[in-house]
Amino acid sequence: METNQYMDMFLDESHEHLQSLNDGLLGLEDNAEDLSILNEIFRNAHTLKGMSATMGYNKIAELTHEMEDVLDMLRKEQLKVTGDIIDTLFKCIDSLEQMINNVANGDPEDLIDVSNLVAKLSAILRGEKAPAAETSTPAPSAPASTTAPAPTAVDSSIPVDLSETEKNVITEASKKGMHGIYLKVTLAESCLLKSARSYMVMNALEELGEVIRTIPPAEDLEQEAFERSFEVILITGSEEEQIRDAVLGISEIETAETQIINLNGASAPAPTTSTPAPAVEQKSASTAPATAPAPAAAPKSSAPANKPATPAGGGQSAPANAAAAQKKSHAGQSVRVDIEKLDTLMNLMGELVINKVRLEQIGQTHRLSELTETLEQMDRVTTDLQNIVMKVRMVPVSQVFNRFPRMVRDVTKELNKEINLTIEGEDTELDRTVIDEIGDPIMHLLRNSLDHGIEMPDEREAKGKPRIGEVGLIARHEGNNVVIMVTDDGKGIDADIIRRKAVEKGLFTQEEVDAMNDADAVRIVFLPGFSTAEKISDISGRGVGMDVVKSKIESLSGQVDVETHVNEGSIFKIKLPLTLAIIQAMLVQVQNEMYAIPLASIDSTLSVQPNDIRTVQNNEVIVLRGEIIPIIRIEESLMVPHIHDTKELFVVVVHAGDSKAGIVVDKLIGQQEIVIKTLGNLFMGLKMFSGATVLGDGRVALILDVATMLN
């Protein structure tokens, strides 16, 4: 089978299943008696095994098979959930993630040595607490997923070749009182809907066991790319007669040949063929036993990774299973779309907005009433289209947040602390381009809270606090922005310590830090190279400080700030725009140059006379409702050539965080939707601008970076 065309789907679904495995194990660690969690973990491991085997990644399949055996014994209460088992399974997930990442990068999957993990899992299955002494990598010819030698002889009467993984699965099944069955199904010549009949056959077989392979593959069965017959390899505890009866109970099935697969090379009975009697009334598909798996247990690719599937009896079959493939095609109404296609769609939407504005200008200039009326309708349509395109690009922050519970769990154990992570607002949506960039800054803030913020349990008790520290990860909408907060109830940040460290590092003089209030002093943590850590730690960034967080957030047109109280805790607040593609902006003119100021940064606009501008300590200011607002003249800041004077000036009052300023301009053009275009590498050094936009008349206007201008 040509697997390259399925690679992207395999990688996406593998990451979803790994995330679900992480979430499930975290839940199991908190509630070891919850059988539904164990069933969900088992289904994810089982599906990942089948997907990997289908794609030919046998090492991944072997490791997940060993995990599946341990999980199966836990489900059957033949083993008890222990910390050692949980830790081992977490290590298996880490190794699986590395192997899948290797596959994604075009590297061999077996760059990761999992022999120690396989030995550990085998020891757990034998009821031992430690792996066997010999844990070296097995020879290539020996399957890693079984402690017994791989069977080398296969029943020659079976007309198919079994892979090593399939042999291992059948061997392990035989240890549990099950057996492998070869089944050949032949459809009636009059059968018109071959794919529907194959689907019904697979459904019936799933109720009796586990399909590990179909010939031809599931995709061919679904597309009816076969003649009248197809073959199935099945693991089951049922007898051959029961298998045949279940298949022959489906209409338009001519024959069903079964044979038990014998891996020991001994002679096996000849295939048994049954033909349905013409007079027997055919069973309807709706007469399936009540214990059949619910349709909701279809592969999880149609649902978000953090949404548990409906519990159902029996294991979920591998993707090679035709029934699973059929269900996948009908389950859910979502479609995977390459992010590059969404970017192209957004660019085309941007061009449409630019041309719409151009047409509006033409209509106003030439006073074309018919064009104006048409443009009003076009404006409504383009606005709706723009909103839909924006929503398509929106993804929940849960895609980022889901990775952190596991990280917090591991760091907590490493630091010997007791910490509880609370996540709120994970359904809050952000533009995909923003989501892809915020993971590292949030991780850095979380690690600092875990390492520097939360105290050791004994220290917390001495302060009268609960032994368990609380760390929060909160997301919510605020207007056209999304706010993400990392909170903790730890020791907070001492402004006096910050001042002392700043002086020691030569960043400020003693007089300068003494003049700072506590809030400004705490913000020193965002300066490059600043850290209060007494020793380098791998947990919280090796003393790099928060400057990397600040620079990354500002590159996304966002802001980051901190609020802290000694012995009460800290709140790091990240404010991000919903999207970086199309925004509302105020167009202004300075001399003959046009600029755009993002509307989200504007507080108000006002008209002033030159004598309304005053000078305080050599700085120009205006007084607005009793508040002193410093003045920024773009003409001077950007060295715009002076051509003429205007009697009336306009001030655009902007904000960034708690800072405010008034930008003096010659003319207010008006509010307009603009499409943000990056300036490219050539203009990376222009810190005053966050990008550029193309106006309706073809002119280019630079977009002012308010946060940089105010700092």
C-alpha cells in the first residue's frame, strides 16, 4: 500500500492520540479506580498501534502493543495502578512522541532505543517491580514486543503472508485463550453495493473480536476496488461456526470460508465453507446485539483531541479495519485544511478588502449613486465573508494549554513540590498564527511560577498556607483582544530584591531604582539578561529572564505585564490581538505622509491649537480632563520632511499598558479596515512600525507600533 498520501493524516491523528494518552494518564493518576479513563487510554493506545502498523512503523506498533497489554491487565483488574506503572507509561508516551517526530522529520523511527521500556513493560506484565537484568536492544530479527521467541513457521495453508507484528499479536492473543482466524468472504454476483456489504461484515466481526488486517486494504474496500471476495485476519475468542453465522446472516453474502491460524507449523484443518440456504430469511443489520460498540466510538480524528470518546464495549479497531474506515468517512462534519491554504484565503480576502475601499473612493469622487448602492451590498457581503474567513482561522487556546498539565506534573515531581494546576477558558479562540507562537512564552511563565513562585510544602505551611500550591492558566476575551494570565499563590516578587539585583548587574544606579515605585521596579524582570535566580536551573530557563517572553509577545503586537504581592502571589498578564491579518485602524496624515494607527490602541482623538501644547521639564504635554498627557510629534520622531504648517493640529491619544501619550498629526483621514503586510527582513530594524498596508488608491501606509513609541 502506498502510505505517503496518508502521512499528514497519520501524523495529525498520532499527535491527537498522544495528547489524549497524556490527559488520560493524568486523570488516572488522580483517580486510579475510574474504569472509563482506563478504557479511553486503552482505546487510544490500541488505535495508535493499528495506525502505526498500517503505515509500516513496526517499532511504534510494538511499543504500543506492550503498553496495550499492560493497560488491558489494568482494565481487567489483574494489575493495580501504581506510581511505577504510571511513570513507565508516561516514558513510553515520551518515546512514542520522539519516534513520531522522527518520522515527521524524515528520519527512521528506530533512532530511539525503547528496549529498556519494553523490558520494563514485560516485567510489569510478569508482576515484577523492576525490569529483567538484560535490557539491551534485541536483535533486529527479534520482535521487541514479546519475551518469547518470534514464531518462524506459519501455517502454509493460509494464503496470506503475515507480518512480524501480526504474528506477535496472534501469539499474545493465544496466551489469553484467543486465536487468529483467516476469513474469506465472497459476495453474490448480483451484489450492487459491495462497499456497504463489506462495511456490514466488518461491523459484525467487530462485535466478535478484533480485525487486524483486511485484504485488500480498507480504502480499497470503501472504494469498491475489489472483485467479489475479500479476506480478513481476525483475533477472536469465538468459534469458527459463530464467525461464519455472523457473516452469512448478512444479505448478498455467497460464501464465508474460515480457518484457524496455526503459527506452530502443525497441520491445520481444511478451510470450512458455508453457503447460506436460499430459504433462510436474511438478518437485518439492525439486529446486532445490544452489546455492540456505539457508533460514537469511531476514530477520534473527527473530534477535538481533548474531548473523550463515548465509552463503548470492545476495543477500537485499527485503521486497516474497513468498518473503522467507513465510520470515519461518515462521522463528524469537520475537514482538515492545510494552514497554507488558509493563509492564501486570508491574503485573497485582504486583496478584496483593498479593492472594495478603492471602489468606495471612486464612487465618492465621481458621485456615482448606482455604484454607491452596489457597494453598500458588496460591503455587507465582504464583511460577512471576512468574518467567516477569520472564524475559520480561529482555533481554541486548548491546543496550547493541553500540553501544560503533563509539564506541570513532571516539574512538580522534579522539584519535590505539591502543585495543583487550574485551567480556565480553554475554549477561548485565537488566530492560528498567534496560537503557533504563544506556546513557548506561556511555558516560560509557567516554569518560573513553578520554580521561583511556589514555595516548598514545609515553607508554605510555616507561612500558614496550604501545602499544595495553586497555579492558574486563564484565558478570556477583552474586546478585540484575548488576555492570558499565569497566576500563582506563591511568594511573589520582592521589589527590594529586584532593585538590589538591578544595581548589582549595573542596569541602574541606586538613585534610579530608589526613584521607582514598586510596580516599575518589578517590571525590571523583563529587561534582557536580568534574573533573580541564585543558580542556573533547567526548570525556569537557565537564568535567561523574562526578556524573551516580552520580545515574543510584542512581536505579536501584544503586551505583557506583571502584578505581584509578597507572600500572596503573582499574576503575569499577556494581552494579544485576536488576529494579525485584518484590523480596524485610524488613518492619519503628517505633512504628505499617510500612517495607520490600530484602533485597539486609541483612547480618543481631539483637536488642539498650537498654544494648547505646554512644556513641562522640557517635554511637550497637553492636559486632558485633568490628566497630563505627554506629546509625541511623528514629524520629529520619524524625521518627516517639513513642507507646510497647519493652523489646527489633531492629537490621537493612544495607550500601551498603563502608559499613555498623544500623537500629534496634521489630519485625521478616518477609520478603515486595513490588511497588515509584513515589512520583510530588509526593514526588520524599523522598530517604530509593526507593518504596512496597501490603501485603496494603491498607496502604501506604514502602521505605527504604539507600544514601541511609548516605551
